[in-house]
Amino acid sequence: MTGELSPIDKAKFVAAKRAVDFIEDGMRVGLGTGSTAAWMVRCLGDLVRNDGLKIKGVPTSTRTAELARDVGIEVVTLDEAKWLDLTIDGADEFDQELNLIKGGGGALLQEKIVATASDQMIVIADVGKEVESLGAFPLPIEVIPFGWKTSKSLAEELLVSMDVLGQDVTLRMNDDKPFVTDEGNYILDLHLGRIGNPHQMAMVLNQIPGVVENGLFIDICDVVILGYGDGRVETR
Ligand code: 5RP
């Protein structure tokens, strides 16, 4: 499955492989989105096909649903599963308090709903995702297409009122067109540099009309499994 991996892919793979050790027979498992989560889905598929592990997977995107089915995982909706034992997902950044920025892959809305409906969330990450303070990675917010320019202006005004200097808000694009999420929404990326108070930021962003959700995951992640390019794994 792995062949010759680059150090970054090896780091993602070893974190993913360690994380599936937490999955037990009969569990209902949230399946994250992104390149690290894709390794986890492939590792889990191996356990299902080769070791007869029986689980139900709730994917957080159409991409992950397709991969999960391809590797033999039984896929159910969150409403069918009702509540999950565990969610395993990647992240764009995590800090010492295990707060996260997610949504680099545009799946933050389903990812947050699924992680919140889980007894436990494990994040898998390569070592480059660990930061002192969140914000170097642009913070995504998902907005409905109607009036998105107004939502963008309101987000800019909000950032000015919060004394966030040098901020910039951009519409995420895909081949000259707005990137569209699985829910048919757009993504605004907030280039903040540093987020002084992630709790406050997460709360106020969701007050803007048209904002569906933001990519700050506060007090949701329980454990981070960190992979290194030389194959070492650490837990935070
Ligand atoms: C998708 C996400 C991903 O988990 C995040 O972007 C990390 O991706 P990758 O594992 O490819 O670095 O939040 O919405």
C-alpha cells in the first residue's frame, strides 16, 4: 500500500496507522477528510478486508465516502449511526491546548458536526501541523452563496473591530470559479497570521449572517497522534 513514501507522506501514514489501533469491533467511526485521513481510511480498509474488523463508518465528505466504499468499509450516514464512538481526522494546525484549524480541504462543516457527535476525536497529523498559536494557516469560514460579499465585508469589519491587523479575507477559488463545498456553500479564507483568542474568534465569526461554520475546533479534539518523516510517532 505504501511503496516508497516521501517523508511527509510517511509521517501522515505512521500517524494514521497508529490511530486505527484505537478502533474496536462494532464501533461507529467518523472518517475525516484530507490526505492524512485518506491514509487512515486505507489502513482501516485493510483491517476490514484482512482481519474481519466490523465497523460502521460515517464519512465527512463525498471524497471520503467514495474512498471508504472502495476499500470495503460499510458506510452509513450520521443520522443512521446517531452517535459515534470515535472520529479520526486530520488538521491544518493544532496548538498546545489541542485546538485546531481545519477546513483546508473544504469539509469543515461535516467534519465539525461528526467530531462533535463522537465520544472521542483523534487528530492525526504530520509534525509540521504543530504550532505555538493558531492562525498562520488561513482560517476557513463556510458561507452560503447568497450575499457572500456582504458576509465577507462583515467579516472584515469584525476583524478590524477586534484589532486584528493586516488581515485579509479571500474567496476560495477552484479553476477560476468559487470553490463549492459538499453543502453547496462557499469558503472565505481569513488570513490572520495569529489568532490571539481562538475561543472568542470561533464564537463571534458564527454570529455573522450567512456564516454557516468556521474552521476553529475548540475543545473538540482529545488526542493528537503526531507522525515524523523518520517513522516515529508521538501522542499529545
Ligand atoms: C479538510 C481538513 C483536513 O483534515 C486538513 O485540511 C488537513 O489535510 P491534510 O491531511 O491533507 O494535510 O480539515 O477539510
